[in-house]
Amino acid sequence: MYKRQISSSSKGDWKFAGEAFIKIVNPIIFLIAIDLVAKFIAEEYLSFGQAVPLIPILDLLLVFNSGIAFSILDFNNSFLSFGLSVIGILIVIYLHSLYKNEESLINRSSLILIISGALGNIFDRLPDGVVTDFLFFHLGKTPFFIFNFADAYISIGAALFFLTEFKKFLHNRSG
């Protein structure tokens, strides 16, 4: 009979992997919870399509979006909505692989934001094929977009990631 032997160093590797997993999962769970609770509160306390002024450039406005960010591909089609969820999950898996290999704390934080936003919208979309949006950005009477916290996480994370990579590119280019 063969016995599987676990060396003390491999036990340490498992402990390290567990700690690394917790470092990414805890903030993601926290951010998703904020997003989903905010969406729940919006659905409970806002009337669909009725704007509630918050600050001069931001209103609370409950709408449902079957597409992606900024209502792109919003055709109210359940097959498309399911497809977007599958694509979103594949993107999350890819972003997680980037996270595991990323050394920059800013880029790791950016990826956590993007993953959290993607998962928040996927979880929101699963029951009925739509995502709850409730933050309406406008300048005066000029509307721009309606979004949620998950969309903000994705946008902020993507901007930070892009700026960090662009800065790295300029630094490497100058030499």
C-alpha cells in the first residue's frame, strides 16, 4: 500500500494559498454585498421611473437593464441576458487569473473592483434576466447614464488599471 505523504512545506503552501484566497474573497464578498443591498433598497423604496433628486448632478431613478453597462445591448431578450451572464463568468475567471499573477497592489485592487462589479451584476441578473440600476447621472437636463454600484466598481477598477498600465508603459518607453 502506498501512503500519501505530505511534507511540512506543502502544508505551508496550502496555508499560503488559503490566505491568498481569503485576501481576494473577503473584499469581493463585501463589495458584492454593498451592491446587492443597495439594489434591494432601491427596488423596495423607489418607484420605477420616478426620479428622486439627490445632488445637482445625481438622482435616484429605478430602472431595469437587460443589457450591459450604460444599457448597451438592452433588448430585453432572455437568451441574450443568459449569454451575457456566461460571458461575464468567463471574464471573471480570466480576471482572477490576472489577479493571481499581478504584483502591483493598485492593479490587484483594480481587479478586485472589476471582479466584484461583474459578479454583482451577474448575481442580480440571474433571477429575472435584468440588472437593477438606480443612480442617474446628468448635467442639468442633459442625461448621461444610469448605473449601480457594480457598474461604478467596474468603471473605477478599469480606469485605475488602465492608468497604472499606461504609466508603466510610459516609464518603460522612456527607459
